[in-house]
Amino acid sequence: MSAHIIDGKALAQTVRAELADKAAALKATQGIAPCLAVILVGEDPASAVYVKNKVMACEQAGFRSLKATYPANVEPAVVLGKIAELNADPSVHGILVQLPLPQQFDSDAVLEAIDPAKDVDGFHAENVGALMQGKPRFIPCTPHGVMKMLESAKVPLKGAEAVIVGRSNIVGKPMAMLLLAQSCTVTVCHSRTRDLAFHTRRADILVAAVGQAKMITGDLIKRGATVIDVGINRTADGKLCGDVDFESAQEIAGAITPVPGGVGPMTIAMLLANTLEAAQRSAR
């Protein structure tokens, strides 16, 4: 029997409709329109698409959106100056710098320049520390989306064995903290893990976030497990695929997310959720 498909696109549409209602209510009662400012540096096609999708999502939900674009050779001081300007603007509630940045940038310094109260990506060290303490201000968008998907699919979390393949600051590490907070037993695997199959085959919940196309095959999965595919890769013929080999995995897993149409739409929905939260806090 094939796995149940966790439809991130449909869930994201529901979440975004709810956020649009809340944004309209905030504007009607407080005169505040949630506003997200996005900074794009360079001409990377994938980054440009991501930014376009984020701006479009804002507009569809009734949020304000601002976009600042710079050439790849821009001096970092110019971008840092723009961030300072946005930090000081009370009508801007969320600031996002699209990664990756060109080589002349210190990405950590750029992220640290964002006001933590406007860091809707959840990447500022202050917000990372709050997440580690179990008191997050903003939950990083992709792990936040994954948790919403697990909730929607009614996946039991308490006491579950959760295995994450990937240890990035953007997905792997915050994902581990969120699953721990729900009383999962969490293992984080990575490129130096000696016996990956040993770990993945005992996972009730398997999150693939390693950036290697179709790396997780059906024989690495426990029968009946919930498989969350965070990866976005392109095959030689240009088609999108995840870190999971969907064809073999869906015959073993109990539930699985597709690529496209899985985690990706939920990432943008949670970005809007964080921006709305920032706007609501500004009204208090």
C-alpha cells in the first residue's frame, strides 16, 4: 500500500487564508498592515524565484511587501545601511535577506544586523538562543512548516524516534530542537555519520534535509514511518526532486511529503505567520 501523501500545498493555502483574515482584522482594528521587507543581492535565478514567490504570497494575504535589489558586486556597507534603515522603520515588521550572499559578504554579520524583533527567518543569534531555551520568538520557517505538517497529519510525536539527516542552522538544528520540545527522541545524522541506515531504519519520523537528490531510498526507511522531504534539487533533465527517492519510499512509508508541493509551500506560509506575529507584537 502506498503512503499517505501529506499535501503541503493544500495545507499552506488553508494557513494563508487564515493569516489573511487575521491581517485584515489587525488593519481594521489597529490600522496596521503587516509588512515584510526582502533584500536580494545578485542575479541567482533560484533566489530570484524564491523572492518573487514570497512577495506574491504577501500580496495575496493582504500584507505589504518591500523589495530591495542590489547587484552582486554591491559593497556590504550598502546592504547593511539598508538593513539599518528598515530596522528603524516602524511600519516594517519583518526583514529577510535572501541567502546565499556573494563572497564579499559575511553572512553571519548581515543576519546579526537585523533587529531580532524583525528577524522573521529566526536566524539571529538571539532568536536561535531563545529557541534552544524552548521560548522561541520566531521559529525558523521550514522547521515550523514541518511541525505544522506533522500536526495536520496527526503524527504521534511523544516518545517517537525522530531522525534528521542534515545539520544545517536553517533546518537540521532547529528541527531537532522543535522535535525535542515535543518529547521525541532525536538523532541528527550528517555526512560523517558512519552507518546512516542503522539510524534511518529505526526512525518513526525521518526528516531529510541534506541537499542530495534522491539520497534516501526505500531501503533506508522503517516500514510505516513518516518521511518529510525538505530537499529541493534538480535532475539532469531539469525536473525538481527531493532528497528522498519518492517512488521507492512511498511503498514503505506510512506518510510522506512530495517534492514539489510538500514542505516548500509551508515554508512561505510560516514566513507570513512570523511576519504577522511581529506586526501583532508591534501593536501591543
